[in-house]
Amino acid sequence: MNIDAAIDDAVLALFCLTLMTKTGHRKASIGDVLNRLYECGMIGNPLNKTKSVVLTDEGLRESERLIKQHFVRSSSKDDH
């Protein structure tokens, strides 16, 4: 997997964590993430803090799959 594909997968997975529902749409708020990073001193003041994307059903399923694949630890006895 090349670096661009890996970054795309990571961002899509993280969208799963920022989902909010509004009028039946599943939106991932980029503005919320940018605000938190700005408040922590990690980025400069973002110009437009209200950007968001609407996930398609396929995007939502892939986002959920990727969050489980990359960020959820399996609960097995070997994890100790």
C-alpha cells in the first residue's frame, strides 16, 4: 500500500469517530477536528472551521471497517 492510500484509509477510519447526524445525513465534521488541533497548539488557526463531508453508505461501512481494523484491539487472552 502506498503512503497516499494509507493516509486515505486512516482519514476515512477517523471520520467514523466524528460522525454526527443531522436531518438523517451522516456527517463527519472536519471543523471539530480542526478546532481541537488548533486548541492544542498543533495547527494554525483554520480559516473555515465549518467544513464537513457527507459519508455515503459505502463510505460509512468502509469507515467502520477501517476503524476496527486499525484502531480496535481484539479482546483475546494473548493481549495481556
